[in-house]
Amino acid sequence: MFTNPEKNLRAFGLSENMLVADLGAGTGFYSILAAHMVPNGKVYAVEIQKDFLHTIAGKAKEVNLKNIEYIWGNVEKIGGTKIADGILDAVIASNIFSHIEEKDNFIQEVKRILKVGGRVLLIDKTENSLLFNNMTHKILSKDEVKQYFIDKGFVFLKDLDTGIHHYGIIFQKTMS
């Protein structure tokens, strides 16, 4: 039922000096793994729930990670991540896109914070997910999500094998 964050990040291709944001970081699965993969870089863990940021900070302290910045922010608002324009090499968005009401704002915010050439790893639940039956919002198909990003100026790079309950897509920002 769950996808493998480590496998997904390896397929995404993070490297040691990258600046990365984990948007909607939750309890930090991707933030912690990404921080290990970018030891000379930085991970911005952006989350709207302050308690989750404390959880991530505790996990990072346990394994002596010092390259995570914790940001209480709203990914559905332009400027809501509090990250500067065009500085990131990569953005991770796992299991949040289907929850987002302001999808256009989210994509514009991702575009704002990424460098030209920067990439997005988007993971979300499929209609086959066992969790789908309990959700009150619509699960978007992989093709619908691709179209959202392409319409906003991103280029589709590739699909990832993330199991039957999730889809994984990598996009790239090609212009401002």
C-alpha cells in the first residue's frame, strides 16, 4: 500500500550539493532521506502543521542531520513556502497534490522556487489505493496531473515505478 521513498529518491537522482524542498513534508520521510543524499546541500522541509516540523527536527537530531531547514509554510500560496525565487535544484511533493485545493497556486509556487532546469518529483495515490475509499477529495489520474504541470510550463521527464497504489512523475522547469 505504501511506496518506497528511498527507491523514489534514488530514481529522482539527488546529488550531494543540491538544494531541495520537501513540500508538505509531513513527518519527514522524504526530508530525512533527502538530507542524507545531499550532505553538502540543504533540504527545506515545508509543512503547514507545526507539530510535524517538530517531529522532523527530532528525527534529524537523532541521526545528527544538520542540513534541514524547517519552514512553517503554506504551499498553496504564492510565496507561502518562504523560499527565495529560483534557488532550488529539486522539489519533492509526496501525497499532497490530490489534497491541494489551489493547484494552480501550488504549481506556480513550485515554479517560483525552482531554478531553470530544476526538477519536481511528484508522488501521489492512484485510484487503486486502498486509502482512496476513505478520502473526501478527488484523486487525480496521472495524466490529469501531467497536464496540470505541462499547462504551467513544465516538461514531463519520466514516470517512476511506485507500485499500484501510487504514481510517480518527474517534471523539469525549462523557463521562468
